[in-house]
Amino acid sequence: MGVMRIGHISIRVMDLEAAVKHYENVVGLKVTHRDAQGAVYMKCWDEWDKYSVVLTLSDQAGMNHVAYKVEKNADLDDLKGRIEKFGIQTELVAAGSMPFVGRMLQFTLPSGHDMYLYAEKECVGTDVGSTNPDPWPDGLRGAGVHWLDHCLLMCEMNPEKGINKVAENTRFFIDVLDFFQTEQVTVGPQGSIQLASFLSHSSKPHDIAFVGGERAGLHHLSFFLDSWHDILKAADVMAKNKVRIDVAPTRHGLTRGETIYFFDPSGNRNETFAGLGYQAQRDKPVVTWTEDQAGRSIFYHTGVMAEGFTTVYT
């Protein structure tokens, strides 16, 4: 089976305790570990592995790496060969290099983003357990998000110079990691330039996405909620906590997701995302959004791209 799902994302923050407060009180995660270097490890209530978000102190916001979990340890050896055959160097990292994680396969995506694959992480169980569980736990904080759902990475794009890291990443994820494409945004003559690409390795509309920009970076990390009502409640939580909201509650055309975008105290964009949209399957035709409908693909209700949405990122 290979890749199963996103496992964790490690991000840089400029005020560690302010970030912890944000991800606890606004998003709804809880701290599960602090290491000797000061990094903070957090999880959502409906996740069973030890952590899904890692906060590290830095003088600049952004992403350190993203990690995806594979089904079996042997998958790491198979994928190492496939990745290197594609022309990307890899490194097998010893178990324990990250707390509670087995050995990992590290490499750099064509876009320049750092990525890890791993098969083992300590299982601590969800907050409702695995025997006769309640539908949700008592004592939820903030938005009460269920799990880390996906991330969207910005990739360098300069058609005049023949640079399109969105297309390169897409080819790598499909040909090597066995993802499949669910949706795309195309621009240029006859839609020849792939501006955005959404990829899945499950039945979700996307497990990762790429959008073209001036430079590589992190656009957002996204957390799953059940419903539109939960999205509205999340917005209330953000307003009560004076959080900087980027895009008020709305719907995407892409993925059909219900969404709100906001920033953590360091400027890393977050999303709460509700509704699975549709069941993604490998034989489902790829949905294409054309250049004249690009605004609608992101913000379905207004059809207008929010100012700074694709130019402001970490």
C-alpha cells in the first residue's frame, strides 16, 4: 500500500509559548511532549499517534518538513529505490532521531520542500479510546479539530523561464509515491500551464496540494472538522481570541470543502476544513478548473480571489 496519510508537519514559530497557546486554545490540540531542544509536540483528539504537529523556535516562520506515514517498514526500502531512480537523493534516518518515531526516509521534493516517510510512531490512542467510544470527548478546547488533514505547499513557478515546480511535484507524487490527481487549475494558452494540483492517496479529495508562486513555502496546514456548523463555531472561537482571520467562512469549488483560513501568532496560515466533498477514487476523472474560473475554484461564493491569498505565505 505504501503511503497511507499525512503523519505530521514540523513548523517554525517565533514565540513558542504564544504558538502553543494558539494551537491549544484556538485550534484545539494538546501537548504530548517537549524535547530537550525545546520543540513542542501536539496532537488532535481524534488522532491515535503521539503527535501530528511539531513547533520549533526560530526567528522566521515556515515549515521545517512534512512527514507521511507508510503502511510497513519494508515500504521505506521500496520507496527509497523508487525515489532514487527518479533522480532524488535519499537518506535513511535512524529510529529515534525524532521522538517516538521509527526509522525515516528523508528527501527533498523537486520544489525544494523537505519530506520524510516513516512507518512507526508511538500509538497513544484517541481521546475517546477504542472500546465503546463516545462520539467526542469532554473538555474540548477551541475549535476542537479532529485531525491534521493536509497541507498546501507553494512551489516556484516562472513559465517564461520554463520553471513549474507544481507540475514536477505532481509527476513525482504520481509516478513515485503512487498518489493520484483529483483536481487541478490550469492557465495559459489552451490551459497548458498547471497552476495548482490536488493529490490524494486515500478517498479524500486531497492529502496534499501544490500551488505556483514566486518561491517555495508553506501556504497552510489544515485541520478537519465535521460540519459547516463547526466551521462557524471555529470562526467564533477565533473572533473571541482576537485571531487574525485571513478568509471568513466560505466554500471552495475545489474539493467542495467548507473552510476558514487564519494565522497563528507567527504568521503561519492555518485552515479548518469541513466536509469530505466527495469520495476520491483512482478512476474518477480529474476535475479541471480553467483560468477564467480560477477565482471560483478557490472561493466559490464570490468567485473573487482574496487579496494576498496566494502571495502571502511562510
